[in-house]
Amino acid sequence: MFFNRILPNPPWLPEVMQRTTPEELEFLRSHPGLQSSIAEFANINEVLAMLPRFQAAAAAAKAAAVPQLISGAANTCAEPEWIWPERIARGKLTVLGGAPGTGKSALVTDVIARVTAGSAWPCGEGMAPKGAVLLIEPQGDADVFGLRFRAAGGDLAGLHVLRDVKDGSRTRPFDLEKDLAGLDPLIEGIKDLRLIAIDSVHVPGGRGAAAARKAETLLEFLAALARRHNVAVLAVARQAGGDYLSRKPIACGTLPLTAARAAFVVEIDPNEEGRRLLLQVKNDLSDDPGTLAFGIVRREKAAAIVFAPAKPTLSPREFTARNAPGFNSAKAEAIAFLRGLYGEATQLKVTEIETQARAVGLLGSNQPLSQCRALRDARAALDLTVIRTGFGPGGSWVWAKTDAAEADHAEPPPRDALPAETVTSPPIQPAPARTEKTAAWIEERHL
């Protein structure tokens, strides 16, 4: 008997067994602390007094959640309704990260202003659908935001701001964890609401499971809010205790972004401190729309965003490679060389790359491409894939851009297993001198 294992032959056992359900016994088995407490009881009344607690816990365990099944035609699919094409979608959660002081709040203000005014997005990415915006800014300053919003050309008629809540007799800052449930009636009362911007969502520090789960739960609530009201939610992820001096960014790669459909990060351009880069981290709804570059200037006594007229060619993958601890000038030269060599081409033969690389001094006279680490790292940075094209003697190994490699449906060879082959391509034009290549690389580094 279960109770006999707790206390040998207790005098109250028969009566307790009559009044204890199997669910209550199961509850006791899973709570060793209660078992030790029962062992200290000497009379029936003390034991029976604990039964209501067991009964309540057993009833709660019995009321299991009911899975909701969606079958057949009820499973619908629709094209995303974009607020910012290929970046922010209606009914979805988008997360924005970045180091402290990189201009995330200024960027969010610019996004809000464009939506309220229905103005154009940068670099020809379309027009913002004019509508209302709700800004949740618990730690914000009304004067600072107001100046930035006016400098960005926003329309005050479409702006709604939430900073505080009335809690009994006192007013306190809005708390996402405590007050999220109260947003529903407020949102329903805003006509033509297109976007909810949250500056900011505080992400717990540390890498433990508890911190990750807490952040994941909060982002899941925000994603559900977006779906429920068919409104875009843009959340700025800010880590508690961020270091403004070190400019250390929040590690978006470790964020639990399962609930977010898209995520972007603001980084400082390593070649130009005054310039920022908006890089894609995740996008379930679109291909990478491209990196955007922008600066922060003073306009009407406030910080304002000015986007570069053209997108830089720097991809998130290349940015990560360039900022890796082992990155050096040799890898930078190799990246510039490959980018210039490819141009609009989608793939090049290994032998063709080798010939050009030897002409500019990146490869030795008898050194195969597979033995040049700088060029291999540059290939990874530019997301080029090694594939085999053709069959038999007429086939060849090529380095292909991702889209071309996927279209070819070919399996990549083992790492560094690149055999020599006969050149069958048309005559290659002489490569530029090394001094010209170095100058091109310097220009590339200062996009």
C-alpha cells in the first residue's frame, strides 16, 4: 500500500483509503514533500484535513486541454498582406534587434511615420498603406518621440500612444507581461489599425532554459495578438542591462524566434561608424529583400533616419563572415575578387576561377582552388555552392549561386574534393592587375 510506504501500519489507514481517489493518490506520489509531511501525522483528523488540497489538485489535473483539429477546406492559405513589402506583414510578428544606441527607436519612429502618412518605403520598396498605428512605449519620452515623429513626416491623426495604465489609485508604466490581456478592447476601438509597434520587449539575460522560455512565451503572446486582430506587430527586442559603451548587440541567433515570421537586426557598418545596416535574420514569408543602409541625422532638433538611395551588396552572411574573429585582408580580397568575377553570372567553372585567381596572385601556379582557405571562406561568405554539372568527360565542377544550385538539383561533392579538369570554356579575358584589384577592394570596403 502507498501509505504503508510512508508510515508503517498507520492507525488511520482504512478510513483514509475509503476517502482517497486514485487521482489523489497519484498526486501524492508526485509530491515527495507531502509524503514526508503525512509521515509526521499521528491522527486521522490531521490527514483528512489535507484531502481537500489533494482533491483540488486532482480536479485541475483531470481538466486536460482539448486539442483543436483543423481539417480539409478549413486549412486556408493566403498571400501576405504587406505593411512594408517583404519585411513587415499584417497579422504577423516582426522582431527588430540590435546593439544599444544603434538607432532602433529612431528606425521604428520612421516606420510609424511612413504608415500614418502613407508614404514611400526606401529604395523603391513600395508604398506604406496609410492607416493608424498604436505605439506601446512604456519607457518612452513624449517630447523626444514627438520631435522625431514630426521630423520623419508622420501624420498625428493616425497616431495612438500607450505608455501608462491606471492601476487602482495609482498610475504606472504599461507592463507587457501584466497588461497584455487588457489590450484587446483598446485595439478593437482603434479604426483602421495597421501596425502595433512595441518599443521595447525586454528579453531576459542569460542562456538558461527558463530565460529562453520566458522570452518565447512573451513573443508567442504578441504573435497571437497580431493574428487575432489582423494587425502587424513590430517588436524591438532589448536585453535588460544592455551595454551602451561596448555596443554589444543582442544575440538574435539565440532569441526564441519561433513565433516571429520575420526578424531583422540593426548593425553598425564596420567600415563607416556613422552608417547603419538593416540585415535580415529570419523571414518565413519572403526571400531576403536586401540589406538597407541608413544614417541618423539631426532634423528639426531631432534624430531622423536617412536611407541610402541604393542597397549595399553586403548580405547578412557576408557581414557575419567579415566580422568573424579570423577575418583578415586576404579574405576581404578574395570576397572582392569573386564578386567582381561573377558579376551577373550565376555559376563559374572551378578551372575558370583558378585561372583568374592565379592571374591576380591569389593562387600559386600549381595550387588548386580547394587548397586556398581565403577563397574557400569567401565562397562561404558569398553563399556559393559547389556542384557538378554535366555527365562523364563533359561534366565539370562549378561554384554556383544558391538559386542556380537549387535549380540544378545536384549533390555537392565531399569537402575539398575538387579534381583537376580540362578547360572547355571560351578564352578568358586577362584579369586586372593586382593594384587595380586592391583598389577595387578598398572601394568595396567603403560602400
